[in-house]
Amino acid sequence: MALFLFGTLRWTPLFETIAAEAVETLPARLDGWSVERAAAGDWPVLVPGGAADGVLVTGMSEGARDRLDWYETAFGYGVTPVEVRTSGGLVPAEVYREVGGAGGSGVPWDLEAWVAEHGARTVIAAEEVLRAKGQRSPAEIQALRHIIHARAHSVVMGQRFRRPVTFGSPHTAADVQVLGVSYPYDGFHRLEEWTLDHQRFDGGRSGPIKRALSHITDAATVLPYDPVRDRVMVVEQVRVGPLAKGDPLPWMLEPVAGLIDAGETAESTALREMEEEAGLTVQADALRFVSRYYPSPGAVAQVLYSFVAICDLPDDAAGLGGLDSEAEDIKAHLVPLDDVLAMIATGEAANAPLVLSAQWLALHRASLRLNP
């Protein structure tokens, strides 16, 4: 059966990523329906009235159609029989439609605008969804959709970032040959095994080497600082990492922190997390950038963006926080900056973003207190 495409699958890079083959299409139109931006987000839905322009796909292989069906089912779409109009007349076809969605928003959906905003990360996310075929249920994929797209967003941000280089070798990613990547586990975090052959400093090649890593969504951290009272807010919560290391004290003192959602900037994440975890609302101009860095580049694919936020921290600013929907149990503390700096020396401050941000504050404290 021919397939009528009216939405994101009309974009060739996404279609061919999912179908794993190129196919011929011809212009087509579905009368009695139009395409709107979904009420719940930036994706297309069919609503009654008007006409929906799209393309008709014929001649797909069985495997390509199977992959497309899996992808659409995983995101809550089902197949509906329709008749579409082509230059040769009416043709029977099938179309993917959202099942049980909130409907349209009344705003026409724009493919070109969608590609500019979401296209690059959606292709990366689609690759992960396809790897789950036969391994996870559609319900499991729908539950992970948020983190899959956030992780893909992190990759796109990494591709677009250019780190200044004033020292070191001239080697680039082009000097690394990726021989293979496997994915033993795709979930909230992703485990990957890479086989590489890279340029050596002596001019030779490394030959095949294997490296394992955890691929984690990028995150933003923010340390609230009151320059008048010269104190910071730190949050405390239980952490499974120290627990797994046998640490008898798995409750950690940290800056406010959170994963960067798809479409967010590090700054907007920092502001959102301050409200969710600490009940603090500040404007973007209160943020002071500390650093963009890899916490452990040999084994963890993640970038952290750390900030300090200039804000008012009265005595009643501390308390309990966090989102019940994310099983967060967070307690906020107000601590003099000198005490936090002393904790670095004793090892009581054992969270890397806290150490980094507190040391940044020590360097900039005088100027911040004069000109917050």
C-alpha cells in the first residue's frame, strides 16, 4: 500500500535514516484535512478541513516499511486508510496519524521551520529509536522520548561548538578513524563501546583500540551566591555514584544542577533548576558563566556548563525542594563562602562542580561584592 507523508517524514534526511533506503515520491494532496502544529508541541497533526499537501511514497521494501511502522508506533502514531489526489487522480494510501493526542493548535505547521529548529537532533534520536526495535516496547520508547531527544540535543550542541585552541597538538576528529560502535545498553544513560584507530604523536597510527564510555545528557550547574551576605546556597541529596563506590556518606553537597532538555540552552536550564530545586527565581543577567567542561572525558561523554547566580539569600531561603515527579528529595543549605572553601581543603566538598564554582567565586569575590 502506498504511504502518504504530510509531516516530518517529508524531510529526506529523516526519512532515509529511518527507512534505510531512498525511494521515489510524487506530490499528493489529502482533501478534507489540513496540517497544524500540535497543541502539545512542535510536531504536525491532521485536523479536519482544508487540504494537506504532501508526498506519496510507493515501491518501498518490506523492511523499510517495517522500520517506518516501528518508528511511528513508538511515538504514538497509527495507520489510517485514505484516498489522496495526485496528477493521475485519486489513489488509495495509508497515512500515519497521532493516536489520542491533544489535537491541533490552530497554527499551521511549517516543515522548514521545524527542520531548522529540530531536524538535526531528530535524525540522531531516530537512530537510537531504531536500535531499540525488537529490544524495547513502544511504551518504553515513549517513556524515554524526553531523554533520547535531550541526549541527541547534547550531540548537536557538541557538533556546533568550537573550542579555542592556543596550545597543544593540531590533531582533530578527522585524525580518528571510527572502526565501529556498539551499544550494550540504551536507557536513561547509554553505554557505548568504540573501536578506534587514531593518529599518534610520533606520526604513526594506534591500530584498533577499544574504549567503553557512558553517554550522558549534558547538564548545567549553578551555585547561588549572595554578595551582600557573602554566602552561597548548596543543595543536599542522596547520590547513587558514591553509594556504588562504597562511600558511607552518599548524601552530597552540590550546586543546583539539572540535565539540559531538548531545545534548551545551558542558561535556561540553570534558571529552571534554580526554581525547581531551590525555589529561587532570578533573571538571566544574574548568571555568571564559570566554565564549559568534560567531567571525565576518558570514560564519560557529557559536558557540564557551570554558573554562579547573583541573588538574595535571606535566612528563610533554605528549605526542602525538588520535584516529586522526578523522585527528588532535596534540602537546601546556606553556607558562608569561607566555610565552603574550607570544605575543599578538608575533602568535605567532594562534588566537582561545587569545587570548581567555589574556587571561581574565590577569584572573583572582591569584584562581585563591589559590583554585583
